[in-house]
Amino acid sequence: MTPKRLRNILEQDDEEKSPKELADEQSKIIFEDDDVLFLQIYSYPALTYYGPDKYKDEQYSNEMKTQGDKYLIIDKKGDKLSYYMTVPRYGAEYIEGYDGNDYLFGDIIDKFPKITLYILDRTNDDTHYGMLLRIKYGKKFDMWDIKSKTDKFIWDIDYSEKNPNKSMVVLNFTHDEYFNSFKYLEEDDRTYLDLAIEGGSGYGYHDGIFYDESSEWTEGYIMRYYFNETNMVLVKKILKFLNPGLLRKLSESDDKVWEQVSKFLDDTFDYEVRDIVTEFTELKNEGAYEVIKQDVVEELANIFYLKGIFRHDPDPPFNMYFTTVGNLIRLYETIEDRSIPLVSEKQSTKTLFSTIGRKLGTFGRYHEMAYENARLDKNKFNENIESILEDMVEKIEENPEVYNTDIAELYEQLEKLGYEVGKTYKLPTDETKSFRIDDVDMETKRIKISHIGYTVERRSYSIDEFKNYISTGELFERLVRKLKKLL
């Protein structure tokens, strides 16, 4: 028998059946009760029988030949809308109401909640919202599948057998996922928040709120207000060796004395002082980040409380929270786009929590607050710098040829003459000129000055030459130049 002959026989056989018989043979009832009929249709006759008259149009005959499963959701009581749904092999489903308008599967669920799971299991919906709906209506997922699908955001689910909607969900935020839920006034806040929560200790200049506190040392602030008694004993021991005059001045309450001591130590032990300033800066950054951490925890850690999201474990912050399946669904139903994910590591991605969180207000300026309120751990600071000061004392004791009493005597003689390193003075013999004492060379035991006249000249004197310079001025200089020529 030829294929053509066989087709004719089958068509003749179909002609002998009633439209309902033919439609029932070429469709499958998935769910039916007094309110709704949900069936899958396999042929055009089934579509035309169960659907409205408009489906007898040729365009629907051609549409039935396209790939994808076809379904009808029929309102049996006639007081709700019925739908025609096509689910392609790939991509989103297409839902057309009998009124000719396009709809989402959520519209069907709202009207016929009993068929929710049946519909979801037959669509390509791969959203977090769709997964939660499946759980609500009794579907259980393998926990590894859920973690994979939500990138470990949903960490665990405690299923409720009697009421799946009340199944407990454990949420596992990363800091990026949590902070992406809010709008900040300045981008720097995100950087500082991440460092405060994840950075731990040892903040350097490159990632600090405080970059270099050298001025705090130069002004004498660090030594005066942060050195403990043990470390001040070491400072006094250094001054006893090298600058007794400054040591005597420490009993004064004048701020300038602390500046002079700081300047002297910086000139004499520049590397060691750099280490002290670095330690001070990094510990101040630790204190600033602690302020940020405490403030952010206080302000943001439990901010979703009124949305039914409860903090599970306070340590680490912004990590574990818990809620119910039903609550997450309820939150989704407050927003327009339910296809978005729960959270995302990318700040630019729209998510459920960013949509909700950014309605809660604007947060930020934490780094400004931390800058103003940072507290340095004095005990830790003094413990860390004690060895640095001990090294300075040890250098003096082990290198008498460099650090000896000659230097102390030189500073003391300068002090008796009424002069200090780092200051500028009028030249006593010619007030149109001035000079600045720049430094005392530890090796040559000479005083370095800048002579300021029409030009600035760098000069170096022994203590006796310096006395002649301030008493005879340029006469002394001309004599020195003449002697040099004769020699």
C-alpha cells in the first residue's frame, strides 16, 4: 500500500469521528477541576475544538506546525480569562490570552494557583522566582542544584512537609552581594567597606584612609601624646648621649620642644623614624576601619529586618541570614520584573535585593566619619615601636665613632649660643642677610647652614668657625677665602 493510499485511509477514518473525539485523541489533560482545564494539544483540530473561533484562522494552523509544546488553560466557569501557551525548546514561553493580548505565566498562576506547579514544570522558566514557586507548590530540589543555580546564595532549605511555603531558607551573602543592595553617596565607601570587613590588619598607605602621618611626627604630636613611659625612657637615653640640651628642655611644657626633639631624631635616625611613622599610620588605619566596621554593622547589618530577612550569625557580619520561601516570593511580588536574580556580585546587575535595598535610603560617607573618629591602639603601638627605639640606642652604643659625645657637646654649644637646628636667624653683623641652621653632620661634626643674601649658599662650619661667622660675618668669609688661596 502506498503512503498516499495509507494517508487517505487515515484521513477518511478521522472524518468518521466527531470533533470532540478527534480533539480528545490529539490532546492530553494535565489537570482538571471545576474551575480550570489544563491540557496539552498535539494538533490543529484539538486547538480549534477547545479554543475560540479565532483559532480556526490559517495562521494558527501554521503556528501548530512550529516547534514547541502547545497548551490551553481554559476557564471552565467563564468568569476568568483563558490562555493559549507555546513553550519552545529554547527560550521563553509565549502566552496569548483569548482576548488577543500577551501575558506572563505569573498572570496564569494568579488566576489559577492550583496549576502553578504543572505550568512551571512545563516552561523554560529558569529564574530564582520560578524555583521558589516550585518549592512553594511542593517540589523538592537537590540542595546542590539549588546552590549551583543561586551561586551558593541559598545555602540551605529546611523543607516544611505540611506547608512548603513556610520552608526555612538560609541565605549566604558575600560582602559584594550584600553591599550591592544599597546606594552609596561616594564610590570610595565601597572600597573602604570591603577593606574594613575583609581586610583584617596591616593596612598600608595604598589602601588607607590615612596615607602618611609624617606631619604628626614633625609637629611632635606622636611622641608627646602616644609614647608610653617605657619608650620615653629610651628617647631620653638617646638624648642623654647625643643632645643633653634637648633632654633638659623636655621638662618644659612648650610644644616647640617636642617639635625640636622629633626633628632631631628624624635627622639622626631617618630610617627608624620612618618605621615609627609607618607603624603609627597603619595602626591609625586599623582604628579607622574598626570605626567603619562598627558603624556599618550598626546601620546596615539588620536593615532587612522589616522585610522578613533576619540575621542568622553576627560573625562574620553581612553573611548568614534566614527567611522563608513564602517571604522571598512575597518580596518578588512587590516588584515589576520577577525574572531578575536574588543577588549578584556585579553592582550593575539589577536584583531583588538591590531593588528593595535602594528604596530604603542612601547610605555612605563612612570614610569621612572614620577619618574624624579613628582611634589608635596605644598599647599595640608602643609594643611595636619599642624595639625600634632599642635599635636606635644600640646603634649609638655600638658605633661610638659616629654617635659620640662630641655630637652632644656640639648641640650643647649651639644651644648656649642661642641657636637651634631647623631655625632661621638674622646675621648679627648684617641684618640684611640671614642664615638657617640646616643640620649637624654626624660624621664630620660640622654645622650645615644656608647663608641667605642675594643668593642662597650652602656652607659647613666647625663650631669655632660658626662662632667667627656670627661675630665677624663676611669679614670672616673673606679671610677664609684668602687663606684658601694662599694654601
